[in-house]
Amino acid sequence: MRPFSCFKGLLGGSGGDDAGEGTSRGGGAGGGKEGMDGSVWFRDNGKHGCGDFSMAVVQANRIIEDQSQLESGPLGTFVGIYDGHGGYDAARYVCDHLFQNLQAESQGSVTRGTIEGAIRRTEEGFSRLVAESWNAQPALATTGTCCLIGVIFRQTLFVANLGDSRVVLGSKLGGGSDLLAIPLSHEHNVNVEEVRRELRDLHPNDPQVVQMRRGAFRVKGIVQVCRAIGDLYMKDAQFNREAIAPKFRLPEPMDMPYLTANPEIMIHPLHANDSFLIFASDGLWEFLDNNTAVGIVKSGPRGGSAKRLIKAALTEAGRRKTMKLIDLEKVPRAERREYHDDISVIVVFINHNLVSRGALSDPPVSVRCPPTLH
């Protein structure tokens, strides 16, 4: 049985394809060439309401846990990167429902409040699914996802983040051609000292709230991020009991949630010097720093930007294992996690003439990365 077909009805969304290519709807989804280049699925270029975009993903896990999407229409341009962990269920649920929930909340306008409401609706919906499925699928409670979204609406960029995905802005320095790499999100990973300190401050009576396991700091020794959608076993004691796998069960009572689904939201008025945005899951940033990523996009054509970023990350992943890229790409997907994680990238180029006119995509553009690549 193919891994996602059994969830289409359960999750209540479109569910995407299992055909090994991206799901796209609406006017050819902005055009552009798509396909496979080695192990990388890509859409080299496309049009959205505020400019162009490039999109790519590479699979490392046996079943891909990353999901991503770009939607463009009356609410401007929406980008979502969902880096799943503990399984793929939460990431796929979010990809099916978050943008729909934003549409329901927005009533034609995007604000901090509408984004917070959409994320809250999504968390509540996934929680209901986990509760309803508890007897048949208790493992749903142990799946979660980082969630990074960006919305360009009326000359303003809204960024909301949960977890350790990242968006970086490439912005021109003065009137020249040099670009600054400006991060527009913070990572909520307990391997960051400030994040560990904040979590410990929230749990002053629990000295074991952060533990070092398998070479990394982890919340209760299990998960590395302290903000995510899902991971209900770390938020509600009713989901942390015998039905789930022993490695997820906590020996002590849960007095308060260890993880939260409250997003960190940043609002950035777009300026004429702002050139492009790189949205990517943590798998990319493990191998590329902000300046390197911006330089890769700047130095080549717009088409294929996302694919070049992933290829650069894979090259670095191979180098760290003294392996050439061509040899790394021969490693079966089920074994590739030893070298790198799933990586999703969406590069959004900003056309300020379109932004200033409030141009809309007509027909709307909708592109979703493939739910599986096999």
C-alpha cells in the first residue's frame, strides 16, 4: 500500500499525488519546468502574484517528512515549509489545512491576528484528529512538525515560525549590487543556548526538562524543538500513556506542556532593496550559512535557484563524509538520513511593481511539493 493513500479521507484534504511529481492547481500553477534531477524534485521557475518563484525538495527519510506549498491569489502570496518529525502525519495535515484556515480567518485581509488564528485552528484540528484516532492510531500523538509560513500582502511580509526552519532575505546594500543576507525568523531549537534558558525558566521545578541525548540537547531527551504543531504527547498527559511507544513516554507527571504551538511572528514592510526570500527547512541550514545561500541565488539565473541551493547542501553533506555528490545520490533514500535530512526550499523573488499595485494571481496559483518521491 502506498503510504499516503490511506490518509486522504482521514485527513480530509486534497492529499496530493503519490506520482512522484508535485501537486499543482490553477492556471498551470504559474508555469515553469518541473521534474527530477538526480535525487532532487524541482520546479525551476513559476509566477506568483508578486513575482517569480523556484521550488525544490530532496528526500532522505524512507517516507518524506517535509511538506511545502506556495499559494497565490486574493490573499497575496503564501509560502509554507513544514518539517515533520516522528513521522509525516502532522506535516501533511498542516499542508492540507493551514492555508485553508488562513482563508477562513482572514475575511480578505492578513494580520498578525489572522495568522495566529489560522495556526490555532490547525493545531486544534490536528488535536481532534489525534483524539478521534487514539484507539486505532495512538502513534499520531507522537508526530509533529515545524511550521514556517510567509505571507506577502499589500507591501508587507508576515513571517510566522514554529521550530527550526528559516527564512532569509536577500536585500541590496544601498544602491549597489551587493546583497545582505538578513534572517527574518528565529529557530526554536534547544541546541540554542537562549532557547534552553527560556525553556528552563518556564519549568523551574524540572531540572531534566532539557537533556543531552545522542549528541544533541533535547526536550525531555526526545525532541529538539520546543515549538511545533502536533507532538501532543509532549503537551497533554492524556496522550502520554501506555498506548504510545515506550521511548516517548515520560516517567513523571506532566504538570504543564513542554512544547507550544504559539508562533513567533515578524512583520516586515517590503522595501525597494528587498530582492528575494529563501524559505527552507532545517536540512538546508545544516550545511549552508545565510550568506552562502544568498550568494548562490544571486550568482545564477532565477530559474533553478532552489535546486542549486539543495545541490550545494548535498555537495557539502557528501564532503563531510568524504563522498562525491554523484556517489551520495546513489545512496537509497531509506539510508540517506545518515548523510542529510529531507530538505525543502522555496525561493520567492519580489517584483516591486506588482507588489505596489497589489497585483493578484488570476487564476490563483497553487503548488505543493510531492508527498512522496517514490
